[in-house]
Amino acid sequence: MSMLTPPGMGGKYRITGDKYPRMRRGRPRGRIVLAVVASVAVLGLIGWGSLQLVDVFTGGGTAKAAGAAPADCTKRPEASASSTASAGRKPPAPKQIKVNVLNATARGGLAKKTADELKKRGFSIGDVGNATKEYDKKVKGVGLLLGAEAATDAALPVLGTQLTGAEQKTDTRAKPTEVDLIIGTAFKSLATKPAADRALAALNAPKPAPSSSPACS
């Protein structure tokens, strides 16, 4: 019997040899979990730091840090000379517009009274009388302004300042400065002269130039 065997114990409990068995203490599981979490955190910080360095060296970090919005460097087509001239073109003056005043209602005298007032406001007057069969008793609003296609952004808007709410329509006539004012059934009177003058001044006001796009490196 070995001297390591306690007294009274033998058989299968007998310990042979002259050294005690070495007993290892088990590693706490909590330390392993903490080590794994710490490793993941360190790797995440390294990755985030790498991205920040890339942003700084590519210029992205400066814009983000300053809170500035990224410049829109999309290439835009430049306006042609013709479109620029058209945008800056002023509408014709009332004296350059010849107005035919036609009455499409059953009320007499409206055409002459309206034509006289337009003449006082500087418009040239053409025909004055009843509307043609195509429009007689068929204009339900305050009136219809009729002119050439080229008068859409010229004579028609100018005449429209004198009759608020009038409908505008084009036809195949050749002269862009000759237009018809067809009085409708809802017509009461032209716009007051102060209101018409303000609308005409707004129509002639210069339009602001479009802002230029930011420069790109």
C-alpha cells in the first residue's frame, strides 16, 4: 500500500505512487463571456475609426462635421440665347394692342361702353358690336379673350389685366397684336383702373434671373 493511501482504504480506492494528484480549478464562465464582448467592441472601434479616416482624407468628413449640405454638381443644360431673350422680353404696351370688343349677351350697349373704357386706358379699338354666331349667348363666364397663338404670352395677358377671370383662347389669326374681347353673360364691368394698373405693373416687372449652380472641383 502506498503511503498516500489513507488508513482503512484499499481496493479500488487505493492510490499508488508517491505524489498527490494535481487538481485544476475550473475557469469561471463569466470571464470568457467578458473577454469575447471586449474583443467584439475593440474590433468595432477599429472599423469605425477606419471609416472616419477615409471620410477625412476624401473630404466627406469635413462637410459632415460642418453640417453643410453636399453641393449639387449635376450638370445642367445651359439656357440658349433665344430662350433667354424670350424670358426677358416685355409684353406689348396697351397702345400696341388692337382690341375688337364683341357682346355675346342679350344686354345692349355693353360692347360700346367697354370699348370706350379700354380706349381711355390706352388700348387701340377695332370692331365694336355683337359676337358672331359661334359665340353669341355661349360665353358663360365674364368674358373670352381670343387671339393668335403668338399672343399667348404677349397681348392676351395684357388685355387680361383689364378683365379679371376672363378665359383665354387662341385661333388661327395671323396678327398677334389684334385680339377679341367677347363679353360673357357673367360680365358686370372691367376691373377697376387701380387694380388693372397694379396687375399690368406686375406683368411688366422684370423676372429674377435663375440662380447659378454651385461650382464643382
